[in-house]
Amino acid sequence: MNRELFKTAGSVTAFAPATVANVAVGFDILGFSVDGVGDEVTVSVLETPGKVEVIEISGVVTDLPKQSSKNTAAVALHAMIDDLGLPHGFSIRIKKGIAMGSGMGGSAASAVGAVVAAGALLTRLDPPFRRKPLLEAKLLEYALQGEKAASGAIHGDNVGPCLKGGLTLILPSMAMVSIPTPRDVFALLVHPDLEIETRQARGILKKEVPLSQWVEQSSWLGGFLAGCFKSDLELIRASMKDVVIEPQRAQLIPGFSELKAEALKLGALGFSISGSGPSVFAWVPGKELAENISRRLIEIFRRRNISAHAWVTPLSSPGARVRSES
């Protein structure tokens, strides 16, 4: 293959934000992006057809698998290569800003960052290999394959909002639907320095839910979505209740009941587990109040000899995007 055809391609770096999945009432179907923390993925072209090489992993996590069949970013790019029939491969450098097992969508972020960077890179190739910008639905399709490699199943409540930004609903068809959110409501995310493996957290869940419980959860979900569309804070406050998943997973997070009670007492609209945990999140009316509550939650963790970090973000935070090109 003629190397001159790839001389101008260079590399593209994409930033992919952390995400909060489930959002209490929407197990496996709702998520929102958290712009203050995320992964950076840099992608370059490899001349070897079909090859994906993970060259470097740095940041807060460095011991992720580099084997292309096990790394979420690499698996996502293999899906892109196979689907598009690309005559070349990719090399990847990952800078992790999201701890693994944090409940903040770390595996999804690496996969999303890779496909966004690679998609942008394809538009820079010299003819005849140059491609038009890929549709969002295609990027989602590839990134979901990466997420599957990490969790063992395809669910888009991290990948969707990481790619699209804001509060995102994932339909059974894997179509993404943006949900409007109240302008003055902020999200706070607190990550204790603990690790919970996603497969472990899914493994403790009951396989069946009583009909009455399913109806109740569906009602809370409907009320929550209606509150978002109407910017009705009191409806959101009344509806942000997880009666199915949270009661089963709360045991995995030290002090969860105290954390939730304190957040709600101080004025949070709702509080629950971020993804599989151990991170927790709340929706709060006003940035200053959100910052005050986050400090209080960190104190509660510290009393239990657990250090923690917090981020406060608008609910309209953007999704993954190209950060630099070289």
C-alpha cells in the first residue's frame, strides 16, 4: 500500500465524557453526560489491513488489556473496519480520566472516544480512502460492540449519552432520543475511591420483578420524563425513585442510606446510584447548592475513611467531540 496516501492523515484526539447511567428510574435506558471528567483517545492510521493496535494506556488507569479483542476501544474500531470494509487499520493511544469500576461509564468512554476520533480521521485521508462524516447511528453501533466486550451485554445507557450528550433515552432499537432538562438544574457526581465491577453488580440483581413493582417503576419513569419535558421540578422530585435496582445495589456502597438522606434533606431533587456504583449522583436546583451538597457527601465518605472526588455539571453537558488534530 502506498504510504503517500496516508501522509496527510496524521492523528485525531477525541474527548469522551463520563456518564451517569440508569438515572434512578431508567435502568439500562437512560443516561446523561458529565463534562468535567472523561477519556482522551488518539487514533492514527495503520497500513496493515484489519489490524488495531493499542500502543499506550495512560492516566488514572494503566493496566487495561492491550489485546485488541479485549480492549473496548479496539473492539469498537474492529467493528468499524469490518462494517466499512476499510483497507487499513488503526493505532490507539488512550488517556484514561475515568477510573474503572467507578460507575461512570469508563469502558463506554474509551469506545466512544475511539470511534469519534477514527470517524474524524477517515475524513482526512487522501483519495481514494477518504470517507464522508459517519452518521451518529453508525458511531453508536460500533461503540456498543466495545461496551459489550466490557460488560458482556449490549446496553446503551452509557454509550448513548457519551456520544450524544445531555440526557439521552435509548430505545430497544438502540435509537437515541434527547430528553430536555430544566435549565437551572445541575447534576453532582461523587466517586468514592472504591471499585465495583459491572458484571458483579449486574450479577446480584434478581432475574424477575413482581408485576406491581414493574408498574410502580414504570409510573415513576413516566412522571420523571414528563417533569423533564415540562421543566416541572416538583414532578421530577416526586418521581425520581428507583424501587427495583437501587434497593438491591445500595448494599455495595458504604453509607448509601446516610448519603441519600443528607442529599435530599439539603434540597436535592433526587439521589441514586450512578450506573453500577460505587459513584452516586444527585440532581440539584442551582449550582451553588449542588457544590455544597457534594462537599457534604465527600465528608460522609471521609468519615468512613474513604476518599472521594466530586464534579458538578450542567445537565446539558455535550457528548464526545474532537479535541485536537495533528
